Amino acid sequence: MDPLLKLLRVRARDSVEDLAAMLGLPPDEVRARMADYERRGIIRGYRAVLNEEAMDEEKVVAIIQVKVTPEREGGFDRVAARVCRFPEVVSAYLISGQADLVLFIEGPDLRTVARFVAEKLAVIPGVTATATSFMLKTYKSHGFMMDAPDEHERIPISP
């Protein structure tokens, strides 16, 4: 993977000049490469990783495993595209194993998430089964520890 992309994963808020200095490149080259990655759809967006438990906002996150009957010549893609149009779906992945898709759903409460599964997801043609789990606590998200006081904290090593 391009070192610029690796760096952007954890330091996307840094200035182009700072990123360029870390990479030993001219800022104009870093700016041009970032623009090219955005144009080509490699960089899809930038976001902050939030510690949701430290905020006053209440929400429920569900992880839903979905079994799907693949369509001829479309496989899982058409069903997945239809599912992804719902605003409740934060992330969706095709997976191996007992389920075909795994979805991350957000809603203000359990009832809303349950209603989404029953009234929107389960009735989609091709969806044959769902299994829902609820996130209880986040320890690490997108490479960031949620309870760590200092992201550069050293791990003690004893003989």
C-alpha cells in the first residue's frame, strides 16, 4: 500500500505540508496524489473516529448477519445494493461463512432497529434469514483504542 494512504488512515487531519515532510516529498506532489486518489474513488472520504461512549448521544448499533439467495448473473450485488440504500445501514460487507452479508446498522433505540430488520430488511426478495447482535461496548475502532489515555502509551515489558 502507498505510504501516503497508510499515513492518511491515521493522520488525515494533518496538513499537506506535514504529510509531505513525514514522507519526504514535496507538498505539491502529495496534494496531486491525494486529488488523484479522490478522483479515482480510492479515497472515499475523511472522518473522525469518535469515542461514542464519551458522548451524550444515545444510539444502538446492531451487527446483522444476512443469508441471501444469489441472483443469476448478479450474485449478491443487487441485493447488497438494495440493502445499502437504507440510511440505517452504516457498513455492509460480503463475507464467507454461514452468512453472506454482514451489516452494521445504527438507530436511536432497539425498537427502531428491530423495525428496520422486520419491515425493511427481511422483506427484501432474496433475503432468506437474518441474525442480529447488538454492540455493547467498543474497545477499539479503526485502529484507535477507546479507553487509552495516550495513543502513544508504551506497553510495559517485563523479563
